[in-house]
Amino acid sequence: MFIQIVIAGILLLILVNLILNLIYLKSPSLESKIPGNAPMVSVLIPARNEEDKITQCLETLLKQDYPAYEILVLDDESTDSTAGIVKQFAAKDNRLRLISGLPLPAGWSGKNYACHQLAKEAKGDWLLFVDADTTHTLNMLSGVMSLALEMNTSLLSGFPRQIADSPVMNIFTPTWYFILMTWCPLWWIQQSKKNMPSIAIGQFMLFSRREYWRIGGHESVKSKVLEDIWLGVEVNKHGGKHIAVDLSDVVFCKMYDNVKGIWNGLTRSVYAVAEISVIALVALIIFAFICYLIPFYSLWHEYSFTGVDKLVVAIIIFQIASIYLMRWMADRRFHQNSILSVVLHPVGIIFLLFVVANAVIQKLARTGINWKGRLYTEESSGDENVIETGSDKAI
């Protein structure tokens, strides 16, 4: 009884945190007016073997209603037709330029070096790093720039709408946002008078040019597997203002095409979190298991193996109702409108727990992470060692 009451109390606190997050999380207005003296924005896209996604990304970016922007795409040693597709677009629109990436130097992760090269070529007062698998509404730039200028931010990132086009992906894809929104007190972080690190998601990161170079740009996190978390930390370390916003009305992303893709992608993300603290990550696994799975087990156990205690069952039903309510609220906010995903919430949580366990094991075993054809391993110095998979070249 006591344990069930404690779990119910924790879930109630988590529900309150989620409600406050949803209230205070800002969104770019779809009716944002373009600033009278619009600052120049450089949209920067690192691209490695993105032939199946780069076309939609460029088509939507080239239709922006914002008056002053350029688009730079860096071809990061792609082995497909990515560069050729970008050249075709560039031939028709002089706002777009293709850059051929240089070989990856020792000590750098691939995406960080690609972004570093892009930033050096950029002419804008603001630098917007977006992934090649994103698409955008025509007023995206106007909306996010209005918000960034209004809030005087050093870094604006946030939550794009994650596109899942199969029942299986609908089960797993929304789970990550649910975890972030229920556990992280964004409402407190972003209302605090003292600048604090917020959530950064590498699919979309908008920097003031001055602030970007003041923190050392991507070079300051050059060896990190997941740069977004660490760039947010650097902004905070240097006294900058970092905010996360709801981008789900203006930015869309289809990161993963199948279960293998989401497994590898989330493993990479969690592996980066494990760099901060493996112990804390293990504690979070236990916490998620207790709060989000134990109630379902308890209800089954109560009816299967014990005499039914109506009060205990009522508390357990409250726990499960709270979980489903939170999942529905989070999914609805970010347009993850899948009843199947909500109903099978425990399956999604179990999948995520296995992902976290896999990342922790890889971190402890020092086997590294394979991403975009490159294997990132740790040397004794703590720097990342990058090996081109499929070749004998180690860089």
C-alpha cells in the first residue's frame, strides 16, 4: 500500500510538471510579422548520403517568406547523389551554395566538423543549423526569428514534429518527447532569472553569430558524439541565454524509417548522455521502470496472485490513468496523434529502456557508436577516435 501511494504521489508531481511545461513552452507564431530590418540568416545543412531527403528539405527552405537568407549545404564525403541534387538546385537559385567538405581531421566528429566548415563560410548575422531530413513551412524563418529577437536568445532550439508513417514507428517515436517533457522542468529553467541550460535538439539550432563564435562554435565540442547537448552547456557556461521552443507547427522531421534506425539513433543520443554520468542514467532507467511500468505490472499482479484490495486497485488505476493522460497530453501537443501509440505506451517504454541499457553497455565496454558510416570510439585520452567503416582509413 505504502509503495503504491508513493508511486501515485510521484506520478502526480510528474503530471504537474508536464502541465506547467506545456503552459510555458513557447511556439513560433504562424502569423509572425517579418522584422522591418530583418537580419541576415545563414541556413546551414550538413549532408552525408542524404539523396532521399535533401530534395524536400531544400524545396521547403527555398520557399521561405523571410527576405534575407542564404542556404549553404556541405557535402560531407557522400557516396550517393547528394551533391548532384544540391548542384541542380543551386543552378536555379543563387541563394543556395554547395560546399565540398574537407577530409575529417583527427579529434573531430563528422557532423561537428561539417558544421564548423559551414559556419566559417556563412555570411549571416544568425546561423541556423538544420538537418537534411527536416522540412519547413514557408513562414518558419519569420516565426523563429521573431521569437529569437523578442527573447534575445543566444541559442534557440526545440521540438520539431517527428513524422512516423507506420504503426510500429508510431509506437516508438513519441516516447522520447514524452520522457523529456515529463522529467525536465522546462517551465522553471526558462522562467528563471538566472540563465540555465535548456534542451537542445540538433535537428534545429539557431545561434546569434556573435554568440556562436563567442562560445567557440562547434570546435568547442568537436569530439562529442552528440553535439547539441554540449553546445547548450557551452552557451550556459559562457552566460548566454538558451531556450527550447515547440517547433512542431513549423518544422517536421522524419529521422527514422524503421525500428533499426530508431534503435541506432536513440542509442547514439543516450550514449552521449552516458558521457555525462552513467550512474545518473542507470538511476533514470530504474526511475522510469518504477513510474511507467510497475503500475501495469501491479494491476495484473493484484488480480492474478492476491486477494483484490479495492483501495490498492483504485490507487493503481489512478497511476495508470495518470500515465495515459500524460502521454495523451504530450502526444497531442507535438501532433503525435496515434491512439495506438498511447494504448501501447508500455511497449514504447520497454523499447526505450532496452535502448538505454544498450547504450550504457556500449559506453562501459568502450565499443563506441557507429553513425553515418563512421565508428566513434574513445581513446584513453578521452577524445573521440573516428574510423571510417568499410575502409582501412582511420581518421
